[in-house]
Amino acid sequence: MSGGHFDYNQYKIHDTIEMLFELIREQKMPFDKDVELYSKKTLKEFEKGLEYLKKAHIYTQRIDWLVSCDDGEGTFHERLKEDLDNLIK
């Protein structure tokens, strides 16, 4: 496995992304339709946080590979752009 400079903490970010995504999904499609735990305004902020976490994961992964000498600077920039572009899709 490549990297390791950040003790693979980018994978903890990824796990947090998955948990937050599931939380948002559960709130938008609750089992009990009469229970709303969070307002739409709050869920919008959850979604905003989700996007920030996705970007943080990408940046952490790319920087990790660069400083661990798995990627050079050129590859760093190419892969960073590609990952961020794919995030938008």
C-alpha cells in the first residue's frame, strides 16, 4: 500500500464520509415518517460537510502519496485534478 505519511488517516476520513452519507440518507428517508430528527437546514449543512470531507480525503491522499515519494509533483497535480473533477461528477 502506498503512502503512510499521515498514518493512513485518510481512510478514517473515508469511513467518516460513509457514515455521514448513511446518516443523511436515513434522515431523508426515515423508517418512521412521523419522526424528523434534523431540520432541512441542518441536513443542508450535513451535505456541505460531506463535500468538504470528500475534498479533504482527496487532498490527504494525494499529498500523502507525494510526500511518501509514490508520486512526483507532476503526477500529484494530474491526479489531484482528476480526483477533484471526478468528485464534481
